[in-house]
Amino acid sequence: PRSVELREYDLPTPDAGDLLTEVVRANVCGSELHIWRGEHPLVNDGVLGHEALCRVVETGGEVRDSAGRRLEPGDLVVPAYFATCGSCAECGRGEPQFCENAYEYWSRGPDEAPHFHGTFGTHYYVHDDQYVYKVPENVGPVPAAAANCALSQVLYGLDRVGATLGDTVVIQGAGGLGLSAAAVATERGAEVIVVDGVTERLDRAEAFGADHTIDLSVHETVAARRDQVHDLTDGRGADVAVEVTGVPSAIDEGFRLLGRGGRYLVMGNIIPGKEATIDPGRAVRKSVEVTTTMRYEPWYLGTALAFLSEHGDDYPFGGLIDAEYPLSGVEDALRDSADRTVTRAALVTD
């Protein structure tokens, strides 16, 4: 925990159907911070990094992306960070996002070939059972790198809870996931309320489509925030709530922010072993429907790139990153992200 080192390896030659790519930029996501702190249940000594923009260096024969487009050296691509083996029970029932071998590569140590298992490196090896998409020409490098996983995750999650025109959506947290959720919900015609405690994040949320923001430092209690949401919804409460804080106590608060028949999307609390007190009766009496998501159906990565191609200029996706570091500065990037000195950091190798 809290220990990283740089190692050098010879570049591998890709097997048939695989890709060797060079990393253009890789974002510091919350998952990297969990791994760095020693909190991740599956990954503890592997290669960090999963959210990135890559450039094809070499292909293992003729390789096509997951939309059927042939890939050539020099093409910019975004790969899904998890595998979909196609042979486990979960894949067999049409739920590849639950693939039992999803982290087959990401959890490997770097000494094991082909070495470049994560995107915190000069290169990244993409296996043929990972979804990968060519980046549209009108999508810039910063938005493209964030398509996986933040934007793909919220597109999938908001589909799961049916967020749509006329809904009021309250988003708990204004990090990368929360800002992406605000843009997607806005495009679907929802009224968006974002809750966070950092002024800069709330300002950014407004730029990403939030109609209203609630500052934790002003509305310091759960009751105050509930009253604020009720005031904004004519006393009804929100139709949809989205938890992307990673704070366990936020879940019970979400129950309070929702109205009767509300739908609750919980996807920020991904680390086991953390506990919080909830009042289940409050959720049951409102008939709240709770949906949790871990990963996403991998074709949503293509949907995310299409969203950026169509709507990317309407929101400041290019400003999601407020600090860039060289690969040699990975420890600074992790520490500054953990301390919230920066909102969103990226390692830039291009």
C-alpha cells in the first residue's frame, strides 16, 4: 500500500487478435486510489491504470475493433479495462459485465508476460477478449480517455434506472462520474441537482448541465440537504438519485433525498468492508428501487464515444483534467488525487 515503482520490460509482440498500443494519456481514477491504499479486493500487486487513450503500435494479424472497423498502427483507440471471456456462466447468460475472468489480466504482476497489464505505462497490451473502439476523429484526447470508465459507467447505470425526460435526478458527488452523469441526465431531459462540498466541483457541475447545486459546507446536515431537494421538487423528492461518492453514509442520505417510488443508482461504494447505518424502513415505505452497478456492458464504451462525438462540444469534457504529470510523477499524481489537491489527474506520455 502507498508504494509504487517503475520497471522496464522488453515490448511484447502481440499474439493473433491482440494489440500492442502505446499510452497517450491515462487518468487517475478512484479505483487506482483504492488499489494504492491497499483497499481493492482483487488487485494488490498488479500494474495500475485502466482509464486511457492509446495508439496502436502493432497488431496481431488483421484486428478489428468491436464495431467491426479494421485497426492499423497509428489509430487511436480506447479499450475496455476488463476482459469478457465468453465461456464463463455469466458470459453464457448474456451478462459479460459480470464475467468471472474480468480481471484476468489487470490483476497480474508485471513480471508476467506480456508485462503491460495496466495503462500506467508507456505501453498497454490489449487482448482479443477485451472490447476496444476506434476514437471518432472529432473527439479530443482528454474526453476520449475518460470514456472508459466514467462515461460508459453512467450511461449504463442511468439506462438501468430508466432516467428520462421529466425526471428530477439528484447526483451525490461531482467527481468524474458525477459530472458525466450530469451531462447524460441533462441530455435526456432531466432536471439535475448535484450535491458536493467543493466549490470548484459545484461550479464545474453547472457547466456540465446541473440546474441546481447543493453545497455540503452550506447545508451541513442531512436534514438540511433533504429539505433543499424537497424545496426544489415541490415537496416530492427526487425521481432518481445517483450515488458516486464512495462514502457509505451517503446511501442512507440518498433514501432521504428520493420521493415515493424513487429509483436509486448506487455505484460509488465499490470497496467491501466499509459499513454505514441505514434505515431500511425509510426506503421500503417509499418503495424505493435500488440498483447497484459494477462495471458495464462493454459495448457501452462505443456508446460513450458516440455520445462524445455528438455532445462533446456542449460540455467542457476537455477540462475534466486539471493536472497532468509525466509517468515518472505517478506518486505525485496519486498523492495529489488522494489529498484532493487536484480534482482529476492524468499521466501524459505522448
